[in-house]
Amino acid sequence: MPNTLLLPTISWIENGMQQHALWQSERNLPPPKQVQVADDTLTADAAYRLASEGKAFVWQGDFQNARQLVQAMARRLDKNAEYKKAKAIKAGKATEDYPQRFHLYRQAQAQRARILGAVLIPFNGDYSIPLKRSPDVTEACTQAWGEPQPNGPMRLASLRELQGLVGAYEWRKKGVEVPALGAAPNNRIHPFYGVFSPVRGEYIDLVNQAPLPPACKPGGTALDIGTGTGVLAAVLARRSVGQVLAIDNDARALACASFNIHQLGYSKNVQLLQGDLFGAQNPPAKADLVVCNPPWLPGKPTSPIERAVYDEHSGMLKGFLNGLRQHLNPGGEGWLVLSDLAEHLKLRTREDLLTWIAEAGLNVLGRTDTKPKHGKALDASDPLYDARSKELTSLWRLGLVD
């Protein structure tokens, strides 16, 4: 059963009476303070203006009309953004360099999420939606929020959150094909809601193709730090690493990894452990190979899933480097999988990284680079294209300084 006691309450006035519902937000945003009832009579212009002022709408009209309203608001946002950009260029003020340009980009993304998240959808305790032409989202909500409570209280969530939830449900059903795990159809990873999907396959290929350290084969041991979906643990198991300890501090990620490891047939080779970084074990777990694919950008995550992208103060990266010595067997290696996008965005320098490696008592045994092939790296209209087009993803092979 979901722990609804932990959810905050949102309130609004309807027909002169105060109404209450539980507030559901994956981003852990507080309930909006200015809430009003809205239906099919609300125009896109009015909705965009009111949402820009901080108002949110408890939707009571046709569900499909709510979808169209959010799409219309998005078009107005895009048009306004292009207007502001053109105005700034004309005024000679569009010259921000990195990292300021990146910070402005994140602010714009946050504002976009806030405005488009203003349309709120009601859910009954059994996750049915009491609106005309509403879809059946019971299974998707159950996977994300826990078992329904047929007699439980109503809750509100943004339509945008619901769309993300349903999209994640479809991804989980379909799965992501990972060629490094063999031939289709038995090579799919199924990401759970809130767990980052391994759609950027270049980092998986790096781990699949790097030569295993002599100490690790045959039948050696490995640690997978921050396992997420379990994809790298599965790749190592397929490469005949005898025992892999996959560690993550997120319960959703561990459930996801457990499902995928079982589906792929590696349950005998992969053990799961909940904990930060290397896990609080005494004595500390040691291995012939320690692999870590930390979040690639220094920054504060604004939602649980963003913890796979943003690493505040580079805490996980530094923690991995500083803890590697006490978790490596003699002759073992640490593999750090990291993009240099942060360097192009001027959020971190290469000198910073090399200094942290040296200060941790490690040396670089080798490095393999590859160019990302995802859509944003090739999209010249992306606001960060000039940085993304230069990005390299690297596997750093690290060893202990004698």
C-alpha cells in the first residue's frame, strides 16, 4: 500500500466550499498555493497567462481537452522563448558564455515545467480519473505510486507528471534493447518509473569492450557502484565475471535491477545491496574490478530521476575516487565512465578531475573515448549544441599508486 500519510495536502475553493486532496509530485514540489477550478471554457491564452503568474488549475472538463490545452500552452511558451531570444540578439545581449548560459537554460527548463505543470488531474483512490474521456492508467499508477486504495482519498497530480508516468510504463513494458547483452529479443533492459533508462548506449559499449584486468578473469569479482537498472552489472556477468555486487541507494533502482538481472538469467552471478557508494559493509567489500558511472554534471537535481544526471558538488564522483583504494584487490582496476560535457559547459575542468584522481592515490592506466550518438548531440537547434557536439564519453582505467 502507498504511504499516503507522507503526501502533503492541496486545497482549493469549489462552489464556495474548501476542498482537499493529497498532492502527488515526483519532483517533490510543494503544492501550488493559488489553485482554481477550470474546465473546457478556459482558453489557452488565459491558461498560459494565469500559469505564468503562478496559478494552477484543478481540471474538471474533458480529459482530452486538458491534453490539448497543455499542448497549446507549450506552443505559446516556445513562441515566447523565440521572441525573447530574437530580442536579446537584436539588443546585443545574447552573449552569455558557459557556465552562465547553462544555468539560464536550466532556469528556463524549470519555468517551462512549472507552467506546463499547472493543469492538475484528479485521481480517485483506485487511480481512476473522474473526467470524461479519461484513459485507464491504473496499472501505470500502481507501478509508480504503489497499490491503489479503492476507498482511499482523492489525490491531484499534474497532467505532465501523468504523461511522464504513462510514458515510463510503456518503456518498462517494451524495454530498451542493449546489443552488448546479446541478440534480440533476449537483450532488453526494462527501466522502472523514476530509474534512468540506458538509452545512451555508448557508455555500455565502453564497459563491454574494455579489456578486463588480469586479476578479474576468469571468474573474478566486481562492484557496480550506482547500478540503476542493473545494465552494467549484467554486462559484466555476461563477460564471465564470476561475482558482481551491484550497489544503489535507491529502492526503485534496486527493484528495477533485481527484475532485469532475473529476466536476463544472471541472478546467480549478481548480488544486490542497498547503500551509498560502496555500501556500509564491515569489512569493506573488495573486488578485482570496480565500475562506476556517476552522474555526469555537477549540479543540484530537482527530481529523483535527475539524480542520475546531476551530482551536487561532484559528491559521488569524488566519493568513488576517494574510496577506491580500500575496495580494490591487488592488481585490480577501477573503471570510471564519465562524459566531458561538464568541461565544455565550464562546470568542471579536466585539471579538476586529474587532481582528484591523483589526490585519491590513483593513476590513470588508460582511457578509451567515444562520441555519443544520441539525438541532442546531433541537433543543431539544441540550446547547448555547441557544447554537446564536442562531447566525448570516456572510460578511465584507474589503478593504485604503489
